[in-house]
Amino acid sequence: MANARSDRRPLSPHLQIWRWTLPLALSITHRITGAALYLGTALLVWWLVAAAIGPDQFEIARNVFSSWLGLIILFGFSWALIQHLLGGLRHLVWDTGHGLDLPTVFASGWAVTVGAIILTILLWIIGFMAV
């Protein structure tokens, strides 16, 4: 029979136990952006199907995506794509056995975070300049 002290402890560490750090936040963000990419891909498929069906359906999709809410969703999708890509490249480097020391983990984490924000903004600036 377990003693009273061990009965109150969780079976495994969970989010309430761990101290929030950049690597923990990026790990969770990587999973969330991966799920968001599924939803964004469904929207992309809807846009492509609307274009294939005809001009009336494509106009509906265009109006949805050019609305303020649609633009926010597209901006979020592009950020999620870039954030997930950079996080994946970071993991690829780790798979080679490099960059696993703590200072490099934090430096690469900040590089992924800031890089995703900067690249997303640049992508949208270039996109609006092309229109």
C-alpha cells in the first residue's frame, strides 16, 4: 500500500509542475501550429475546389479570404507555416546531434521565434507590394 505522501503526487509531471521556459513553449507551439496547418490546408483545398467549380464559387471564396477576418486567418496560417517550418529545421539540426547544449537551445529558440515573425511580416509586405 502506498504511503500518504506518494498518493498526493501526480503519476507523471504535467504542465502545472514544469516551469515555463522557451523550449517548453516552442514545443507546445510546434504541436499547435502543426494542427493549425491541417485546418489551413482545408481552407486551401476549399479555395482550389471553388476555383475549379466556377467563377461564382470562386468569387465567394475570394470574398471570404479578402475580408478582415479572412486576412487575419491567412496571416495566422502563414505565420504557423513559417513557425512550424523553422521549428522543424531546428529539430532536424538536433537530430544530427548538434545544438543540444542549453545556450544553443535557447539561442536557436529565439532565432525560430523572431525569424518566424520577421519572415511572416516580410512575406505579407512583399505580397501587398505585388498587388
